[in-house]
Amino acid sequence: MLRLFLVLNARLALRSGRILLSVAGIALGVALGFAVHLINRAAADEFALAVRSVAGEADFEVRAGRAGFAESLYAVLSRLPGIAVASPVVEIEAAVDGGRGALKVLGLDSLRAAQVQTRLFADDPQRIFALLEPDAVLLSAQAAAAFSLGEGDRLALVVGLERVELRVAGVLPAETVRGRIALADIATAQWRLGRLGTLNRIDLRLAPGSDPAAMRARVEALLPSGAYVTRVETREEQGAKLSRAYRVNLSVLAMVALFTGGFLVFSAQALETARRRGEHGLLRVLGLTRGGVARLVLVEAAAIGVLGSAVGLALGYALASLALRTAGADLGAGMFRGVSAELRFPWLAGAVFFVVGVAIALAGALLPALDAARAAPARALRSGDDQRMFERLVSVWPGFALLAGGGLLTLPGPVQGIPLFGYAAIALILLGGILLMPRAAIAAFAWAGMPRSVPLGLALAQLRGAPGQAMVSLASIVASFALMVAMAIMVSSFRQSVDTWLNAVLPADYYFRTSHAGETVYVDAAFEARVRALPQVERLELQRSERLTLDPARPTVWLVARDMAGGGVNGGAKGGDPLLPVVGERYARKPGDPPPVWISEAMADLYGYAPGRRIELPLGGAPRAFVVEAVLRDYARQHGAVFIERAEYVRLTGDERANDGALWLRPGASTAELAAALRALPGGAQLDMADPGEIRKVSLSVFDRSFAVTYLLEAVAVLVGLFGLSSSLGAIVLARKREFGMLRHIGMTRGQIGAMLAAEGGLLAGFGAFAGLAVGWAIGLVLIHVVNRQSFNWSMELHLPWGLLAALSAVLVTLAVHTAWLSGREAMGMGPVRAVREDW
Amino acid sequence: MSRRRFLAALGALALPGAARAQGIPAPRAPGASGASVAREIAYPAVRPGVRLTFPRDHGAHPAFRTEWWYATGWLRTARNEDLGFQVTFFRTRPPFDTDNPSAFAPRQLLLAHAALADAGLGRLRHDQRAARPALGLAGAEAGNTRVWIDDWTLALEGGTYRTRVAARGFSFELAMQAQRAPLLHGEGGASRKGRRAGEASHYYSRPAMAVQGRVERGGAEDTVSGVAWLDHEWSSTLMAPEAAGWDWIGVSLDDGGALMAFRMRGKDGTDYYAGGTWMQADGRVRGYGPQEVAFLPQRRWRSPRNGTEYPVALEVRLGETRWRIEPLMDDQELDSRASTGTIYWEGAVRASRLDAGEGARGGRGYLELTGYWRPLTL
């Protein structure tokens, strides 16, 4: 037995390179999956903590958008029997002067808040009174750090286009409140941030013994239009929903990496068991059972899995902490502004990923193990019998069935906003494609005519005659290449669509905005008049944006009120759309219809709105009727936007302020002159200005940044796949030493054999690239029309990056040729006689 | 007289001088952009010789810095349980003002405190409220006594003070009938509180009121009756810096008279200032100066929670009279660190006359002991 052990050990040492590769594959998969999980968790935890730390122990919150509601509602709710405490709040995302971003100002009545948000004041009751002083704010530790402010410093905010200075009365301990928060007295916030007479949040604590459901109904009955009752838990979920689709996408990418790792194990073990048929036969003869042989293979795979998982967990943790430090919890996607995450090692999740890594390694080795066990010892001891594994895989029906199933799975809608069926469809299409490969390859190579070149002919003959070994390589090529192609097609389609969209939505010569930071900055009617009076300005179109909550369980949607070129809603057919590309058909307005709104695709998907549908929006404190005129493509606002004409908005709300402006130059004027003139206006320095070119550039760089992780994961998956390809090709070649000896004997030169191997590799990779392109194209379509649409509610046009695909294919084929040729040189290192005699 | 909670709370509001040091901007010309304009408040001073007129002076005096209505008393249930109760409404005017037109601008603040001493429980039940007079949810009216925070109220209607308190674990609704004219302390209601001129308050009491009502404890309700005392005091000065705390008693005497005495204890351990008033049954009132009042501890109780020792039994001397003060129960300590940052003792006490002079032989009232846990810092 000891001897047997030594033999096995020796084999193991020979194979250490390939084992290392398998370990690396599993490790990468586990690392990516674990890192994505860690980052997600850190982000979600941090978001929940941030929500919770400012929400306190309220049973309910009454909330409304920026416009809020009259403060008298607070007195009404406060007197309601069954309400123990009502705490009035003004919550505003305020711009910090100097373009330094925004922080959330919580205007509280500290005397009331102390009974609801006890943790804000429990450790230091003096804060209750410190907050009452004029202009006092208490900063969260994160806000103090982000804006480099300390006690006694001035916090300069921008309201309208004016600077408002508040006094930092203290910095809260880090554990008291999370996120970039400034606490202020409610009177200070109302006055200094221009919110006199209004509130937008009331925290309610119920008296002991009152029935929450009944109280909720009673409170809801008292609310004006646009205000709603919510719970802290709902808000936490809403926060998680904001980025869930994005996070699920990342997790799926990590799963792809893990899958590739499993595939690597499969290809390595398949080749290994094929090469070790003799060894296994010998063991069987020596008394090892079939199960014993299978276990031997599986134990080896498990060892690979354990090693890979362990390395993967460590790597994943390191990766996650690096990512969190450098890119933030949202990995550059801009979803958790002002929230900084903290990383802990979650033992349970770690254990799960460990087990998954081992399981995938075992699953990868399952087929080879069964195959090794099934072989009859006597036959296995003879050489030349190593092609049986794929015999059962040549039937085309399973492959076609999987493809058809994948096609069907593209039809259902998302599950809770997650395109589960879409992901399943991708998995089926990929698997189906791989299963069809052996048969397709055999057919393709059979169909090809016999070329005159001897090496090429031999290569083709080899692939036709003994396809089994090559099929492992082919499958790994197709799997990784198809995924790579699909991602490339999706990203390029998306980017191209965004680019086209940007061109369409930026027709003016120059733009300014105030909405880049917080809700407090705006231009008023006086400023508007000043801009219109500038000699450089031919035309000015303004836009006012506001968040609406149509469904408290969902993220808020944007209401965008826009000046429209056509001069109005009631101006007939050419009313003018809000500058965004219309998708689908347009509703022809009839006499008597309410005013029109345009909706983004997300609204159509999430709320089921369609052209012609009458909807109600809470505007100016009352529900207003509108009719949907058309659906627009809007890449800027993921969770939905409703566009209305600004004149209509002003009529309904009396709000003449605006956030963004588009300017057309008078002939002869330059944008530089215009920019200088705007900046010279009172308050003009607070505007963020840019020409369309800059906006495009910035937008596309934001796009690229948010796909950075996707690119990275994709690159890793491809790398793993290519490793797999080269290792399996190399193994095939090494397994054929005897054959090369024979060929040398019958007169072929080393060069010819090298050329033959290179041709084999090239043919294989070429076919693989072709098949990968086909499968990848199909998966790309699913990504674009199902996964992306259902995750982000954005449609896009298919755009094939031919150049990139051609280059990728060329790299693939070159690599295969090169690997095959190099392995051939190594295999032919020994003399032909020894090579022929080597028969194990 | 029980200024402690109020003062401790107020101490957190920066004084005008301190506020400037912390960066509240000095008054500026209107129109200066950026920071808002904060003004220092000029509080009226307490001057002897100002005649108190009623019912006007029963109402709030919002110009003064601090003011409180402080009702205490003994209650007896139908089962002959003795209970002590206390309900206080404080009004304070913060030392700054701005042009802020917000309904929430904190130009006045109200704090309320209620406690129930129950020998059966062995410790106090207590709760508090704080609010600003915004949107009518809290307020202190001028003209006559009417103060409220949400559903906690105290109001003088006819000759009866009515108070209603719904707190955590207890609630009460009491009617206190004032039978006599207000008892003015000091010089016509201007009571000296320290050695400096201006360390004084306007101060009168409504002693020996017959009280009736309901008390609810943990869901069980009792009809109660007893004797109550109400203080109304307003001032613009804080405690003298030399003082560490004070002892105070207010006793409704069995013969219908009343006894009030206080001393400010210096940080050096000596008495910094003292005073008192004794009203006899026939309405004769005598005031006592600092030299005539003494508080002599007879028995100390040590708090098992924080180790603070309080002289819960005392001998109090006013002139030649000597009174023995004994608590309803020893543990009437209040931990209000969470709201006002301090711990003190305030509870129902019995008084009995020790000397053989003419007049009342005893009574029931309240004792307040502050600054024993730590000196009050203002």
C-alpha cells in the first residue's frame, strides 16, 4: 500500500503544474464570489445602519418629497390619541459650498427627537440644548471628516445660489450617527434652508397598547396628497433595492468565474483520468473497487477544491478590502453617496463559499471519476483506449433541449426586479451550446475537404478520428469565449446606445445645472430673467427636478418639469417632446384629455404605465390627473422619471425655481463669453457649467467607471478560460508522445509534427471561436433584451463590436496555435524510440 | 423654589458671553450675507418694591429668564395609603434670539416634571416632558396660570388649580383648592437668593390647599384627597457661583399655616445663603433672614445606586422655632441624568414641632436636596 502511495505521489508531482492551475481556477472563482458578497454585505449593512441611525425608534414615519407638507400636520398628528410622541423633521440634502458635494441636514426639534431618536442624545443630553442655539449644527463624524470641519468651524451651504453659513457646535461620536449628516434645530433648518412653514418628515411613536395597523390607517387618512406613511424597515429595504440589480449582476459574474473554475477542474481531471486509465486499471487488478477508483479521483478533486477555496477566501477578503478602500462600497457606481462601509469577516458566508468551492471542484471531477470507475480493467490496461468519456455526449437532443429551454426562459418577467429567468436562460444556452459542441465539431471537420498539406491533413484527420480529447479543450474554449463575447456585445451595445442617446439629449450649445449636489440649490425667476437678458443668449430652456414617492416600497422616481421647445402641450400635434428619444408609439391626445406627461421606460416597466393611460401625480399637495403621451428612453434616472411641461408644473405648484438650464447661443457669440457672463451674474459662481462635449465625456467616463468591475471580472473569466485551453491542449499533446514517435519513424520531421500540432490547435480554436461567437451572440441578446432590461429597465440597440470580436478571436487562435506548438516541442524532447516504447 | 432641574437644563444653553466665545456672531447690520444675526437677550431684573398683582402675576412672565409652577403634596387613598406627588412646569427664555420667523424658533422652552412617591413601591415613579411652544402644543399663558406640554397641564380656574399628568407607569388628575391669598416671600414677593444684589426672585406660594382627584399606578386607579402646596417663582439670575446646591422645605401645617425655608450650600461646605417664611393659622407672616435659618442633618440615607448620601431627616430652625423633618420613605432619589444631567432627592416629608412655642405642632410637605451627588454646575 505504501508503494502505491509513492507511485501516486510521484504522479501528483508530475502534474503539479496542472493541479496548480485547477487550484487557481477554483481560488479565483471563490475569491470573486466572496469579494462581491463581502462588498455587497458591507454596503447593505452600512446603508441599513445609516438609515437606522437617523431614524431611531419611530414606529412610523410620515414622509413626503422635497415640497413636503404644511407644519400644521405635525400639530394634528401630535394630538392624535394613540400617538405617544410626534417628532417633526425637515430632512434636506444640502449642497456644501465650493462644489464639495452634499450632506444631509436633519432639522429636528431636539426636545421631541430625544424621545424618538434616543441614541442621538443619550450619551450627552447637553446636545439637546446645544442644538437650540442660533445656526448651530452637530456634524456626524463622517461629515466632519469629509469636509474637514471641527467644532467652532463654519459649515457653508448653498441655498438657491446664496451661501448660508452655519456654526459647527460639535461633532458627534462615530457610532451615534452614520453617513454625512448635520443635525440642526428645526427652526434653524426651516429658516436658513428656505423651508419655513413646511416639514417633510414626522416620526411617530405609538402609545403602548395602541393597534399599529389601525393607527396607521388613521394617520394615513389625515395626510395630504404626496405624503405617505412608511416604516424604518421599509426604508432599509428600499435602500437595498436601489442597488440590488447591480449587486445581483456582480454576483452572477462571480458565479461565472466559479463555473469557469469548475470547468478547469473538469478539463484537468478528464485528461488526467484518460491518461491514467492504465494506472486505474492496475489498481483495479490489485483489488481496488470501482467505487474506490472513483473516490481516488474525487479525493484528488476535493483536495484541489479545499486548497482553492482556502486561497480564494483569503484572496477574496483582500480584494474586497482593497475595493472598499479605493472605490467605495458601490464599486464606483455612485449608489451609496456618503456611506462608507466597514468590512468584517463573516464566518458563515465564508464557510458557504468554502463548501461551494469544494463542491464545484467535486462536480467538475464527477464525470471523469465515473468514467474512470466504469472502465473495464483489462481494456484500460491496454493503451489507446482513452476516448470513451464523450461517447454518451454525442447525442444532440440534450443540447437542443437546453437551447430551447433557454429560449423559453427569456419570456417570463423579472422576479422582484431580478431577471432570474434571464440568468437561467443564459446558463441553459451556454450548457446547451457546450453539449452540442462534440457533434457540431465532428460534423464541421467531416465536412471540410482534405487539404493537400500533410501536417494540415493529419491534423484534420486526427480531429475527425479521435475527437474525444479535443472536445474537452473545445468545450472550455466555447464556454469562456461565449461569455466573453456576450459581455463584449452587451457592454458595447450599451455604451453605443448611451452615446447616441447623449447626442440626442444634448442639442443646446451650453448647459448649467444646480442639481449636482443636494436639493437646496436652484435658480429663481430673477436669475432666469437675468440669463435671458444676456446678449449671448438666443434661447434658454429650464428644468426643475423633484423626487416623487408613488410607492413607499420602491425607490423614489424623478419628476422633471421641462420647458418645451414646441411651446406647449396644448399647441397641437407638434407639442414637442422633452428632448429624449421616444420608444414605441405615441398617444394621440384627444380633446378633454388632462395635460400630458412623458414617462421613462422604468416607469413603464415598474408601474405598468403606457401611452394613453391616465395617471395621478401628487403635485402641489393635491392629486393631479395626467395622460401618458409617450415612453422615453432615459439612461440618466434608473428608477423612473416622469416628465411634464414646466409651464404646467408652475401652474400647479407655483414653484418657479429651476435646477438645470440649456442655452442656445446667439450667432457670433462664443461659449467662453457665455460662460464668463453667467459666472459674472450674482450667484453665477454656484452654477456647474459645461458644454455638450464635456458632458458627453464625463458621462461616458462615468459609464466606463461603473462597468470597470464588469470588465475586470470578464477579463479574469477569460484568463481562466485561456489557461484552461492551454493546459488541456498541452495535456493532449503530451498524451500523444507515442504517436509522435511513430510519425517520426515513418519519416515526418519535427517541424512537420509541430506544424501538425499547430494546425490542430488552430483548427480547434478557430472552430471554438466561431461557435463561441454564435453562442455568445445568443447570450448577448439575452443580456441586452432580458437581463439588462429587467435589471435596469433600460432598452438599448444591439451593436456588435466587430473589431474587438475579431481581435479576441485572433488572440484565441494564436494562443492555441502557440500552445500546441510549444507543447509539441516539449513532447518531442525525447527520442522517437523511447517515445514509442513508453507504454504505461 | 426647586430650580435645580431647570437650572441644570439651562446651564447647557450657553450664556451670552460664552456663546460669543464659541462663535455666535455679534450683532451685525441686517443684510450681511452668510450667518444670521443673533441678539443677546436683556432680561429684566427682580426689584424689591414691585407689587405683585393677581391674577396677572399667576400667569407667565415671558420676559424673565426662568419661571416655574411647582405643585407638591400628600395624598391619601381610600385604603389609607399615603402618597407624595409633585408636578412642575418650568419656563425658560434662552439667552439668544434671532429674526427667525419659524414657528419653531426656540424663544421659550417648557419643561415639565412629575413624580409619585409610593411607600408601597419603595421608590419614585417619575417622568418628564420638554417642548417648545410651537403650534400650540405647549405653552405658558400670561394673565393667569395656564401651562401645558401636550396633555400635561396645570391651570388655575376660579380658585382651583387643576393638573393632569399622563406619564410612563402612572398618571394623575388633581384639583387643588386655594383657600387663602398667595403667601408672598421676601419683601412683598421679592425673595433674596444670594448675597449679591439681584440674586433674587419673585416668589409666592399657595400653601395648605385641599386636593382631590384620581391617581393611576400601573393600571390601578384610586380616588385620593390630601393637602397640596404650589410655588410660583420667576427670576432672571442663575444660582450664585459659590453655591453647590440647596435644601428646601415647604410644609402645609396642620393648623392651616405654612412653613417655607431654604438654604444655599456653598462649595466650601458652609451655608452661602438662607431664608424662610412662617405663616401662622391666623394669617400672620414672619420672614427670616440668612442668620435665622439653619438646616441640621439628623439622619443620612445612602443611595444604593450611586452611593450619594442625603440628609433625609433634618432639624430645621427658623428663629426660635425648631422643626423635625422626616421623610415618607427614604428612597425618593431622582435620576434625571438623561434629561438634565443630575441626580437629586425630592420627596414627601412630615414635619413636627420640637420647641414648645405657640402655634402649629406639625404638618406635611416636601423636601428638596440638591447638589449632593455632585455640585450643580451652571
